[in-house]
Amino acid sequence: MFTQGQIYFAIFFIISFTIVLIVMYRKDLNLHRVYYKNRLWILLAFLAFIGSLFVLKNFLK
């Protein structure tokens, strides 16, 4: 299905992309701490909103 060159390219791409992603995340870690302080509350509010929509959908059914 895939040639050996395509498989080598896919493996190389996945490994290099993961390394670049980790390096860039580490580089921006201090900015994430400053700008995304209340991320947990935002996540909880979003999940509560989705949960309330699910409850309303089943309640009004």
C-alpha cells in the first residue's frame, strides 16, 4: 500500500513535528501562565454549559 520511502517520511515527519511542538510549547510556557491564568474556570463553565444543554435536551424530549 505504501512504499518504503513514504513510510520513512511519515515516521520522520511525526517525530520531527512532535519535537518542534514540544520545543515551541516550552518556549511559550511563561506566556501561557500570564495570559491563561483562569483556564480551569473557563473549562468548567464550558462543560457546565454543555451539560445543561444535554439535560435540557433530554428533559424537553
